[in-house]
Amino acid sequence: MADIKNDNYIAIQGFMVKELGLTGNELIAYALVYGFSQDGESKFKGSLNYVAEWLNCSKTTAFNLLNKLADDGFIKKTEKLINGVKFCNYSAIKPNDEELEKIKAKKQDRKEKEKLERSLKKLNTHSKNLKSRSKNLNEGVQKVVTNKNNINIKDNINDNISKDNTSINIDGEVHTSFSEKPTARAVTRDEMLLKEKDMIDRFNNICDNDIDNSAICDCVKDGFKMYMQLYEIYFHKVHPILSDKTLENVCFVLSTIADTEHGHFDADAIYETDDKGITVLQRMINDHFIREHRESTNYSITHFANAEYLGKLANRFIEM
């Protein structure tokens, strides 16, 4: 397909904005494909260069955007091998109401994941700086050795940290609203993701019923979901499914974080958003995953949701 000419145009129709909710380059790319395939039989066979020129972006960005539209279900991608070279054709899909709801839910999940990844990137940069400072401090401390008793101060410090940060389990049986009858086959990943979604929904309902402050309620629910996502990122598996009783305990602990011993911070400070859109609770969750724990710690949220441990974590992020 030739380059764009001055009299070429793309027609953006109302349903693309109002019904499909497309914006920006996604809207332009969809309208471009739709213009060539709206009869239901034809396909868009233009090159990536052509798409990139319309979007005023690189070929890589154009390729990723078309794949995103295909993954979401707005367009259909067809691949063909001609003389060993792969060619891609695209046709627009006009989803019905049910399909559109699924697409919107999928897009929202992706946006939340992308937002989480951006937040994690900022938090990890901050954590690396802290680790670098800690390393320099430990290297200095390591040189101070008592020759008489041959005691390494660094080892003592690390032992104390390990003792202080050992959290207590909130025990609870594993349970979901799905059938738990034993089966001969292994549970698939898709089934585990459904169980996890059910657990998150149950946790959200518990929070809605038990937490009066709406801002704290939203923060705790977001924190719980972030914890589930981080668990999967770090361990490449779904978090263990918890019973309602255990979820109630987790909800209570996460919504009542306070420093009753020293009074270094107000409880509300844990749930407030900073200028980067990140709460102290989110920083605490990230810090929990990047720091070293004893081998017995399995990183379940039941280990994290310990009042004494959370109080110590909070003091790392709140100015006294």
C-alpha cells in the first residue's frame, strides 16, 4: 500500500467513541482497519509503515498497538506465509453488548496492571537507593570486629532484623465458593485465576461490610489486589486461596494499622495518597516483597497481615 496522500482520510464514526470507548491512536488504528473491512469480507492489508505513518509513530509502536486491539477483541488478525515471509491482514470487529463488556473489563485489568508496573518501577528505584545506602553502611560496620570475641557486628545486626521482622500467621482453611471436591486432574491456571478472582470479590465484599471509612476501604481493597498481583509476579503462581474467616482477619488488620506503642504516626496516614498517587500501604507491600525474610516465610498475605510487623514497616515510610 502506498504512502499517505494529501487527499487520503480516515472516517471516525460515533460508535467507535461512544460504544467502543476508543481514544487516541487506538481509535485511529481501529478506524483505519474498519474503513477497509467494514463490508465484513474485505481485510486491511496495508504495511506497518502505512499504519505507523497514520499514527505518526514507529513501526514497533504500530505493531504493538495492532496486537493490543487484536488481543482486546476489536480487530481480527490473520497471518499468512508467502514464500517464507509472514504477512498480517486485519479486519475490524463490531462487538455486541456482551462481548463489549468483556473487552472493557479486560482493558481495565490491563490498565490497572500497567499502572501497578509503573508504580513498582518507581518503588523499586527507591528501594535500590535504600539498599545501596544499606550496603555501604554494612560494609563500614563489617570492618568493626571485636578481636577478643571474634564477633561480627554485621551478623548481629542482620540477626536482630530477622527476629524483628518475623511475622505471625493468621491461620485459616483454604476455601472458595467453587467446588472443592477432589478430582483426578490437576487444576488449570485458568481455574486458579477464577478462584483468585472469586477470593478478591469475597474480600471486597467483606471490606465493604466491615470498614466504615470509604477511603480506607478502597485503599485496603487496592492493596489486597496489588498483593495478589505481586505474589504472582514474584512466584509465577496464584496466591493460595483463603477462607472467608481468614479474609475477615486480613481485612481487619490491614484497615487498622497504627503505632500504639510509640505514636509516631496517625493511622489515617497509612491510607493517604502522596503526590505520585501511591499510598504508604502500597509502599509497605512492595517493601515486604523485596526484603529478605526467613526461609519459613511463604509470603502469603497472612504472614504480611500482622499488626506488630506492619507497624514497624510503616515507620520506615512515615516521617516522625
